[in-house]
Amino acid sequence: MTETLSPKTARRIALAAQWFGRAQPAAPGRSHVRDVARRLGVIQIDSVNVVTRTHYLPGFSRLGDYPREALETEAWGARRGLFEYWGHEASLLPLELQPLLRWRMERARGGAMWTGLSRFGREKGDYIEGVLAEIERRGPVTGGDFAEGPRGAPGWWSWSDGKRALEWLFWAGLITTKTRNGFERVYDLTERALPARIVDLPTPTEADAQRELVRIGARAMGVATAADLRDYFRLPLADARERIAELVEAGELTPVSIKGWRQPAYLAAGAKTPRKVTGAALLSPFDNLIWTRDRTERLFGVKVRLEIYTPAHKRAHGYYVLPFLEDETITARVDLKSDRKAGKLLVQAAWREPDATPETAARLAAELRRMAAWLGLEGVEVVGKGDLAEALERVISG
């Protein structure tokens, strides 16, 4: 018979799998950042810098105030442990996963990428080959080195042909990010940018690579539906179904039923079921724990929506909203902004969730103060609205 889990048990499994509830290291450093990346398997990158760019935040949520330079060294240093590619979205991934994504790179060369970029590849193949030859001759380049050329209508397609060629080559795995200047990618040939020990690793079959990616996603989520497992690394639907079935047959995934979940779920081999999960964390809107709306609602009973692209007058909670994880529940959410000139972390809105506790304001204030210090800001200031704003202001000002 299929085992049935309670929603609370499923949530505890998911939190433990994401490394919440663990004791944070006294002096987190580069090795801890590497461990978090390996545990999660993928860390999403996004350019929005209202608080800090999102790839810094999963480490803060799990490790506390680690030095951000540790992530930068791991991602873009001379002896790095991470590389950039399309994992979930644009992502940082452990270097050892690079061979597992070569099938995606190979499919990209055949056109499996954004429709407009795929068309560009078909129509401008000779030009792309010329850009690749220029990188091979010249060495590391940026988008600015190929900024000239015709542009289209507004949007990503307004990129110059040079920028589009670089994106096509990146997706195809022929070039990759060697480092970054600020947030600007510096590209080089993949075989020059990545360590030889990674480049020389054998390429697994598509099935073997996808199977391992499902394993990694399952381990990182603990318990998940088929849709969750597919979405973690954005696998093709039919392929994901086959890989999941194979892992079930091998005993590495156990089908389970969770009360209130419409779809069956799968328990990862070795998943931990803690008796309770304690701790507090501010979550990036792109954090692995909550990046899928449906899964977040199933786990926590709250609807988390990214409102960056919503017109200001239609936003329910704010522009860059971080949910607040208090022990095992999401109890609040705050719209934050780093005012670097004034040296303040601004709380532009603070909202309670149904599971808010009498301690929520105080615990949230403590995390906000810690985040401000981690960001090099002098303090926290509540400047906006929300049904938690007044209580939060009292704690912070007191």
C-alpha cells in the first residue's frame, strides 16, 4: 500500500531537505557556500538588485551572515567550484554537474532554446561561427565587445547580433562565463574557462544524465510531485516521466500520498523526517524552497506571487517581497529595498500571514537587522504599509 503522509510531515521533510533547521556555522565561509550549492544543486541568478542579487540570498537564508565574497570566489574566481548555465533558469551550478547538462547543450545546437534565438541560429549560422572564431583568437570577451550591429524591436530581441550570437553560443555550451565584471559576463571557450578535470569528464547518455538530475532534485526537495521533480531542472515532460518511473522501479523514489495534495508524490531515498524544524529565515522570491507557486501553496498554505512585473497600483504586497520563514511556517512577508546612500534597509511593506505568532514581529526584526549588517547597511527602517508594519516598527525603534 502507498504510504500516506500528513501535510506537516511533508513540510518538515521538504524543509530539512533544503537545509533549514540546521545549526548555522559560527564562521561560514567558502566551503559552506560550496556545500549549500551542492545540496541545492542549482542556485538561480537574477539581475534585480533592489536588496541584493538573488544568488547571494539562499546562502544567507541557510548559513547566516557569510561573506558574499565567498560566493563570488566560488562562482567566478580562479579556482571556482560553480559554473553558469541554464539549470532551473539562469543558474549557478556545481562544476561536477556540467557533464549532466551536455545533452541540453547538444539539443540547443539543434534549436532547443528560445524561439527567437533558435531562429537567429538558423538564419545567422555563419555569423555565429565567426563570433566563435573571434573568441578563440582573441580570448575572453564581453557583450560590449560585440555591441555593434543591427537591432530589432524593444525587448530581448533588441540585442545586437553580437549579443544574440553570444547567448546562442552560451546556450549551446560552446562558450561559458569565465568571470564577471560587476554583473557583466566575461565569456570564453568552455574548454578554456572550465577546469580540464571537468572538461575531460565523459559525457553520460541523455537518460543517465537526466536520471541523475532527477535524483539531485529529489534529494533537494525531499518529497515532491512529478511536476516538482521535472521543474527543478526544467526537464522535458516525456523524459522526466520516464526517469521518474525508472527511479521508482529502482527503489530510489517511493510513491507516497499526501493529504490535501491533488497529485501523488515521491519520497527521496534517505530523506530525513525531523520531529520539528526550528529557526528563522528571510527567503529570496527566487529561493529553491518557494520558486514554484503551486508547491509553495501546497507546503505552506500561502500564495507567493512575484509582483515585479505587476503594475505598482495592482501589487498586493510590493515590488521585491521576501517571505519570512518562522520555524516550519511562512508567517509574514516584507517588501524590502537597500537604500545604499542612506545606509538603511527599508521595509516598504510588512504583512502578516495566517500563521503569524506573537513573536513574529520580534523574530522578523532580528533577521532584518542581521540582513542589514550583512549587506553593509547601518540599520533597518520601516517606511511603508501593511498590517505588520506598526508592530515591526515598535520592535525596531524600541
